[in-house]
Amino acid sequence: MPLRGGFSGHFCDLDVGESSLMRVVFAPDSFKGTITAAEAARVLADAWRDVDPEAQIVLRPMADGGEGTVAAFAAAVPDAERMPIIVTGPAGVPVDTSWLLLQASDDAPHGTAVIDLASTSGIELLDQLRPWDVDTTGFGQAVAAALDHGVSRLVLGIGSSASTDGGTGMLRALGARFLDRAGQSIAPGARGLSALASVDLSALRAAPEVLVLTDVTNPLTGPRGAAEVFGPQKGLTDAADRAAADAGLARLAELLDLDATVPGAGAAGGVGGALVAWGARLLPGAEEVARLIGLADAVAGSDVVVTGEGSYDGQSGDGKVPSFVAALAANAGARAALVAGRITTDADTGPFAVSVSLTELAGSPASALAEPTRWLHEAGRRLARDLPARDLPAR
């Protein structure tokens, strides 16, 4: 069920040239590890204006629940307020971060908090993989801070996680206790799950309305579960290790009375399942972010919609930002254009009138990664030169 109301008609755009022949919407995802979605949108827009200074420009940086979710809302909602906080990072090191406060609305009278796991417990915060001991405590601390503020609603992006702790760190920060057979707290991270014997939720804080943004539909356990599918990228490279982590997640689901087969329960190393147990709803990330930032209204009547991400590959058509934005553009009769750090040979670029790879522009992946702003600017100029030369759709 999509979130409705509260934000419609209150978004940030650049200056509008009423006499312009071109209306261009910039709605990229972040280029993971190099540049945020908001920065990418602005660089591309500035480059377009170098070529076509009278273009009507609309910025709608996107996210799918992963890195850049907070930044996307901050760029799109003008009265949003960043709330600084120091949390315990995934490896136990303090992290300076923030959550975002969206002002009161009819359906959230005390405001909405937007929090992304990537900035509190994300894999980019690690200097090395530590598959057994990292956890989601920092994410839970940020959620607790928002609850302390008194918000009516939480919007949580849970992509880019570092751990496979089943969300135990997060729930612990909200008052839950995870105990071994002796009644002692288990160790943090996936390591502690093997000793888990009981769960005490008596002090767990009550959940307000909680909307969880994710592009992952995997169950919690099994061959498509959190440990087996996502464990290797977090350091669980050995099959026996993945089996042990999977068994721990299964035990956690049993004690939380959670159906481990729920689609999305395996997101973020099991955080999706923990949030379902807390009472949250899991929602398609790109679709819900688009609703929340008014992307469809921005795209309506546009001539060109530019989107992108760091790596556009064979997986990008499955609910990722570029494919979602391209479909939205097609429905509005606009041309879609793609800019990506790299475009792999198995990627389907059919939905895009033009696609540009920063790696090809720069000559190598290393050059593209070293100067993402430079090559994004060049990509934006190339799009502006190319697209107006084509027949534009009728408005």
C-alpha cells in the first residue's frame, strides 16, 4: 500500500524558463561509493544547461531504499530538516550521521522520519569485511532517536547493509533482548545467533507507522535467503559458514514468530524480517520513493527524463531505479536517457533513447571512478547535444 498525502506539491526545482522548448527531469540513483543521487542530478543538469541554457530543469534524485535515500528526500522536500546524530557503526566505531525530519502532514501529524541503514550500519562504513561480528545497532539507535523526537511515521531504507545479524542489533537498540541458554545476552552480529535460545520483547518500543523501502524480495532463509544470497558479498564465502548463519536466522524467525518465507524478509541481512516482526510494511523501494517525492507529477509533460546508477547490468531491470524511471517516462510519452558508471554487455538498454557509460567516456573504470563529476558533466553535455536533434514526442 503506497503512502499517500503529506508531500504533494512541495518540491525543489531549479529556475523554470517558461519559453523553453525542452523540459528535462533528472532522476538518477546514487553512483554507489562515488557520488550521491542529488549531486549526480545537479551535475547532469548543470551540464545540460551549458548546452541548452533555456531548458526547463526539474531535479528529482531517486533511491530504492539503499545508499542515498535520505539525500533524495532532502533534495526533493524543501522543508526537510537533517537531524544530526552519532551512532555505533557496524564495527562498533562511532559514526556521525543524520536522519531526516519531514514536517507534519495530515497523515503524519507529528512528522515523518526518513532513515537509511546505509549511513548508520552500511557496508561502505567498513574498512574490511567482518561477516560474523558486525551488526545493525547504529540503525536501531537512529530509529530510537526519531521515536524520541515523537514522529508519527518512519520511512526506512534498508539497502547496503554490512551484516547478517537478522536485525538483532536494531531490535536490541529498541529494547529487545536476545539471550542464550544461561539467560545472558548473545554476542552481536551473526556470531551470536548460533547461541540464541530465547527472545525477550517486553521492553521493545512500540512501533508507529513504519514503511520499509527495499528492492529485495528474498525470504529470510533457504537457498534464496539472506545468508546464502547476500552473505558472500559480506564475507560469508564458505558454504558451511552460510549454512550456520542460515540456521541462526531460522532460529531467530521461530522465536520472533516470523514467517521466514515473507518476500523481503531477507533484505539487509534479515533486517527486513525483524522490521516485519516489529509491525512494519515492506514496500518496493523505487516505486515508493517516486511516490513520496512526486516523480510522476514531475515527469508529466516532460520531453526527456534522465536517470542512472553506478552499474547498469542484467539485474538492473528488476525493480531498480533506472528501469522504474524509464517505465514512468514511457507512460508519460517522454524519452528516457541513461547515464551509468558502466553498462555491462548483458544489460537491456532498450527502454532508453540514449545511454552513456562513464567508463567508455573516461577510457577506463579507474579514470571514471577517479573523476566522477567530470565525466558526469561530459555525459550531461552529450545528452543535451544528442536528444534535441531527435524528433520529440508531442506533449
